[in-house]
Amino acid sequence: MIKLHINGVARKVIVDDSFPMLTEFGRLLCSYSSNKNEFWISLLEKAYMKVMGGLGDFPGSNSNIDLHALTGWIPERVAIRVKEADFNRDSLFRYSRVENGEEGEFW
């Protein structure tokens, strides 16, 4: 059982431990970790897909829709066009820290 908060409502979702596999290559056909001992990513995706209607009825989404449904956070999408003349990496990845009025770099 996995507890998800979908659109602010707690949901308990029952999932099993079977995952779709691409048998000729022995790879999972879902999200997974590069650490072979971690299954939480695959289990979380399976639970989310079950809540959203399953693979057969899933209308599709993008990371913005999924993050909002799972966290309530309203993400901002920014197009990164490195080849454009006015692209400025430094200004794109800056943010203001609210704490103590300090400014910081994203990385």
C-alpha cells in the first residue's frame, strides 16, 4: 500500500510488485532507479498510474501536471534555448531566498 496525496486528498493505493518489462533487453518499461536495490520510484509511478485510471485509460500528462497533482506546487515552465542570442544562463538560474533576505544561486 502506498499513501498518495492527490490534489490535496490522501489516497491509499494498493499495488503489487509486478512491473512491465522489455523482455528482449531485460529492462523495466517504467520509471526506475539506477540503484538496483531501489524500487520506490517504480512503486510510486505504479500507484500514481493506478489512481489516474491505469495505462489503458491514462490520458497523458507532463511533469507540471504530475507535480501539481502530487504536491500542490504550481510549477513554472521555462524554455531553455541555448542557441538564442538573448539566452542568459546566469539570470535564468538565479532565485531570491526569502530567508534572512539573502540571495543565492540555484547551483
